[in-house]
Amino acid sequence: MTSDTSPSLADALAAGTVVLDGGMSNQLESAGHDLSDELWSARLLAERPEAITEAHLAYFRAGASVAITASYQATFEGFGKRGIGRAEAARLLTRSVELARTAARQAADAGVRRPLWVAASVGPYGAMLADGSEYRGRYGLGVAELERFHRPRIETLAAAAPDVLALETVPDTDEAAALLRAVRGLGVPAWLSYTVDGRRTRAGQPLEEAFALAADAEEVIAVGVNCCAPGDVGPAVEIAARVTGKPVVVYPNSGEGWDAGARAWRGGATFGTAQVTAWRAAGARLIGGCCRVGPESIGEITRALDAA
């Protein structure tokens, strides 16, 4: 758990490599929780908060030093569709940070002695739509409109005092620009992570252009990719490091593909620890997994990095 004497996450990244957690949803599903509705794991913030704490704790015990909160799909608009008012929605967003902090305390009580950080997840606009559009982007909204959507949630999460804001699974440069505007001046660092297809964002923009948006953003302590195929990570790391000079964050999926219509994963896993040391050599400093990557894999990543 972070304390007054613990380094900031930015300092830790400057000094070496930090391990992220893996997918929240797959860990919850493996514990028997049904995540089939539009709120996905965010529903459990209200109904089963202890399950979220348990999921975070499993990753801390496996070797992760950063927990990403269960707020990816938690928005005022999404909660509103379920009859949850803004005051209660704000309380649930705050709870997402508190649950990760609780898991960090429990991990420390169980003997984990390394610093542990909490990253407040800020998912893309498409996550709220729950129709797979976060993998396409280009929602028909401008930067100003997207900033208006994101700002209240980001301000609420920032007020809960996470160590960092995870601006993640961003499919295009318009949304990235909106998010970067929304975090400006809040006093909380952030990382910016795109979901990509090859050397382009999901919306088709070159990654050089996408990463350049964050190059001069003082709030941004890392840039990179997540929720993508493991094979797309290597080129993205090189581009991100070269364009921004910042530490690179990477947390790909297992390699399986998401079928939005069937709401199911298809294909086989291709993510293994052999790639991890190569990513670090190219500039990755914050490394973990996203969808379908569980505590066992995070433990393997931790051991691979320690051994290299």
C-alpha cells in the first residue's frame, strides 16, 4: 500500500518496471459472478463490493503492484439507465477506489511488503454504450462533447485520491484529446492507453499521431496500449517510447477475440511471458494483462521480469 514514505508511481517507473494486474471481469467471472448486463463489472460496485476487493487482492497476492479499479464501465449515464441517480453514482465511483485501497491494506496485512498503487479506470465512451464501439471509435461526437461526457466522472474519481488515472482502451485520437483536456489541472497523474490494430488506433489513425498528443502533457506519466492482441504490443512500445520519451504501459488481452454480438470470447490464447522481457527492453515499464489474463499469468509475468 502506498504511504507517505512510498515512491510515487512516476518515480517507480523511472527506477524500473512495475507489474499491473490483469482482467477484472475474468477474475469476477471465475468466482461465479454473472457480468452479462450492460454495467458489466460496475454492477458489483453496488451489489457485491466484497467480490471486487477479493479480485484486487488475488492480483496483489499474485505479484501485481497496481490495481485498476472496477470503474471502466461505471458512468453517470450508464448508472442512470438503471435508475441510479447522480449522487449514488458518484458514491459508487468513489467506492471503486476505496475497494482497491482496502485490497491493498489486506495485502499488506497478509505480508506483501512492496508499494501498492491504485489506478482509477476511465473507460472510453463506447464502454458506456456496451455495444463493442470502444473497439471502433468515431462515435459521431466531437472532442468538446466527449470532454463533457468524461469530465464529471474523471473529477469524481480524482477526488477519491487514486494514485493515477488510467485513461484506457481509447480507440481514437478525438477521444484521447478529450480525455487529456479533462484531466488537465486536477493534480492527479494519468496514463493514456490506446486499443490498437497493428500500428494504428482502432479508428485507423497512425500511432505516431496518437501518442504525440500526450508527449507534452505534464499529467501523463506513461503512454501505451491495452485490450489488444499481444502481437500488436511490440511495435506500439517502440513507437510510444520514440514519440513521447515517456515510460510505456502495456497490458494486452490473452489473444482471444471478443465477439460483441455474442458477448463471448473466441479463439485461443497467445499471450505468454516470452514477450514480456522484449517489451521491457523496448521501453515498457508498466506491464500487465487485460481481458482473459488472470492472477496466474500475472504471477508468471512477475517471475519473468524478476528473473531477467
